[in-house]
Amino acid sequence: MVSESEDFLAEGGKISNLGKQIGAEAVIRSGTFEDAMLGALDKVSAAQQFSSDLAQRAIIDPDSVDIHDITIAQAEASMSLNITRNVLNRIVQSWKDIINTR
């Protein structure tokens, strides 16, 4: 028979794993804003590189890669780049607003 505390611990483990998957826990552990931003930029760069590698593999050996995987990877890379660009633009604009407020 499973006790209530074991059920609670199991649920906590599931939540922790979800946090690792979406990156929330990585941001909390990173400590500084700079580390969080650099980590996010590394993930964007990795998505761009993965998309490029898939496209190159499709040219070299077309049967090794599904065209749908390439399309999805390119869409994910493009979306992550656009989100990053928007976040950075808002950070710069916020910084300018703070400086002009003084």
C-alpha cells in the first residue's frame, strides 16, 4: 500500500521533471540574469544548428531525413529566433525607458 507522502513525493518528481523539460528549473538554478540569457541564446543557436544539419543531411543523403522533420526543425528554429529577438528588443527598450526616466 502506497502512503500519501509517497504519492506526494511522486507528484513532486513529476513536476520537477516537467520543469527540467521546459527549462524553468534551469533558469532558477542559473542564478543570474546573464546566465539565463546566455543559456537561452545557446538553445536558440542549437536549434538553428540542428535545422541546418538536417538540411545538409537531406542534400547529401535524401533518404536519411524526412522532409517533415526538416520543416518542423526550421519552423522551431525560426520561432525561437523571433521570440529571442522580441525579448531582447523589449529588454533594450525597457533599459532605454529607465535611463530616460532619470
